[in-house]
Amino acid sequence: MSKKLLEKIFSVKNDKDRKHKVVNMLGTKIKFKKLNIKEKIDYFKIMNDKSLYVGIPDDITLQLCFNDNCNCNCKFCAADIVKDYNQRSIMPDKWLYEDFLPLYPKTNHIVPTYGEITVCKEGYDYLSFINKNYPQINISIETNGISFTNKWIDLATENLMRVHFSINAINEEYFKKTVWEQDGIYPKIINNLDNYIKKLDEKGLGAFRPCVSMVLNNTNYETMLDFIKMSLNKQLQIIVLFFDTGLCLTEENKKKINDCFITLLELERILKDKVYLNFRLFVPINNVKELEEIANRASIEDLKQKYSDILKITENFKTLKDLFYERTEIRNKFEKKPYTYYEELTGVCYHQVIGDKYSICSNANNHIRLYPNGNYSVCPWRTYDNNIKEFQKNNKIDWISFFNSYYYRKLRKNFKKFCYEGCMINCPAAEKISEKNFNKKYSI
Ligand code: SF4
Ligand code: SF4
């Protein structure tokens, strides 16, 4: 066999930066960092620390970047989306229907994300397979709503899916300004959302109304309150607001962000029992504390006056805790795996558990965010430095080695010490809350 051919099959070389070894196996390249003595000792200690071993953990979240194409064209989209349907990557069938089988009995959540799950037949087929064979698993999907038509409405209703609609606008005019200048898209989304709510109500499952989100930027920040009112009028009690980082580039914009943020903090004070406003993700500012102080200056009575129209809409709402009880009761009847109250409110991309007296992010225990090319991370907000193919042995994935790799163990160890190096700045899951306050906030 010629040397060149042999290199194509297997080779180990230094990388250009000479800090890594690159192993090439049948065209799959895996990069290993060269370790110095200190790192070798650290590696040895971590790999031999029994407290960091979890076997195949319980309560797994499989966050699958299912496919990389989308039927929308959002101006703020930061994802690497392919527009040619034939060129897209899709999660390999072998992983979904064979390799993941040992994980499903231990999986609490499946979260297909990245790209639009509703536009591909494979997405629908896969979630129908999970619904049929593993009905106990909770499924959470994010959708732009354009293709959330009857077959999805039926599947989501039957499965008690947690659905997140990215709406971003109060009407078509703003949709075109902020999202996509295409006629007729916004009414389609709202129509699908309304049909879904109607179907849930018909089935007595109104408690499973979806959550909605809005990306806030220069084109729509002044409509934020109207967006919240529109959502509340549909009795949607979980609303997510994302600040588009483009909004905070100039001093003038900084004032707009501050104003929006103060409004949200004020609303949070008067609505917190009935509406969960999730706006602390990707906060592109470092003066949150200062703004909290400003928002805390007004008396509750003054805020009630200021937002009397919003309070009027929510006056007959169930409390979030009652909503959680109702969902839990229904989930139990459907024999679903339980959600914590924290997960109910915040979604399933990040999780907190009580560690040694304080809360810690638990993603390093049991969360996989995986791309179709095999790159993975413990969460969407960290880099993807590893590939699942490293754990393929005899045509199967060695899950014990995977979950107990140096990568997972090191993060487990760091998080236990509240070290979140490499994590998203201001990540809510990294917040160190005492056991007492955590229970006060999230236990019932
Ligand atoms: S819906 Fe999401 S993935 Fe699709 S274009 Fe918009 S931001 Fe990108
Ligand atoms: S703390 Fe880190 S791992 Fe946990 S959710 Fe935040 S960014 Fe992800």
C-alpha cells in the first residue's frame, strides 16, 4: 500500500500551531491538545476522581441540532443556515435510531434545535418515532411557526410538547422591518399559533400553551410592551425577550436597552407570580445591578398604576405555580418524565441543581448539544471542541467513556467550584443562589 494511501486511512500529525496532534481516521480528523507536565497531572487527577464519574447519567437532555436549513430569512439570524435543501446536513439515522437507543430510557428531554425542525420530513418522522416508542420523554421544540401546520399541531398536542414560537413582531409591518420582508408570512405564523392554542383548548390542554419570543433591536424595541400585551391577550404566560447584540453598539442604543431593561424589571416586580418574563439570557450589558436598583425605586403601587392595562389582562391568570401543578398533573397522567419548576419556567437548555449549599449549572452532568457532523458541547453557549466520533468503538458509541471523558469531568469539577470559564457571560444557570433562596424562588 502506498504511503499516501496509508495516510488517507490513518495518520497522526502535528497541527500547524504545533500545540495539537491531529489524528486522521478514514477522513475523520480529531484534534488532541498536546499536554504539558502540569496538564498531564491535572488530567490524571481528574480521570481518577471517582466523584466525577456518572456512568450513563439519568435525566439526560439531548439537544440535537437536527438540520441546518430553514424556511425563514431572518435579518438577525446568526446561524449557519444552508438555503439549498439538497446541501443540508441532517442528524444521521444511525445515531437517532440505533446509537441513541441506550440513552432514551434515561432521557428526560429531547430538544431539536438549530435550523427549523418543522421543514423536514426527517424531523417529523423522528419526533413521531419518539412519541410512539418513548412517550415518557418530554420534547421541546423551537419554531418560527411558518410550517407549524395541522400535522405538527396534532403531534405537539398529543405529545404535550413544549413549543416555543419565535414571533418577534406585533404585526406584519414590524415583521417586515425586523425579520423578513416577505408578504404573507406573519399572518401565517399567527394563524398557526392561534390554531394550536384552539386545539389545545379543545383537548383540555390549555395549560400547555406555547411560549413566545421576541428579538429586540433597533427596528422594534419601541413595540416591546405591545408585544407583551399581545402575548398576554393570548394567555401566554412565558415570554422570552432576546436583546440583539447589534442594538448595543452606540451610546444612543445603550439608552434604549437600559429603558427596555428597566421596563422588564419593573414588570417582573408586579407580574412575577403570573407571568415569567425571561430576558436575562444574552444580556449585552454589564450594568444590570445598577438598572435593578433603578427599577426597585418605584413603589409597587406606582408600578401597578403605571402598568394598569397589563394588570387588567392578567387579573384572572393562574399563578405560575398553579400552572406548573396543572401541567405536572397532566404530565403524570401521560406518564411523562417530570419537569422541575425551574425547567418549567426557564426551558430545557440550561438546568440548575443544588450543589453544596448553592445552586450550580448541571449541564456538565447530563446535557449533550450535538451537531450532525458530530461536534458536541454541554450546552449551546460554549464552544464545540470535541467530536462524538472519538467514542465510536465497533460501530457503536461508547456512552460510558463519552459521559466520563476528561471534557465532561473537567467541567463537572469546575462547575462544582462555581468556575464557569468559557461559559456565556451573565448566564442565568451560572448564578450562585443559596439553597434557601433557590427553594424560595423555585420550589413549591
Ligand atoms: S427562524 Fe431561526 S434559523 Fe431560521 S432564519 Fe430565523 S433565526 Fe435563522
Ligand atoms: S453555565 Fe455554562 S454550561 Fe451552564 S447553561 Fe450557562 S453557559 Fe451553558
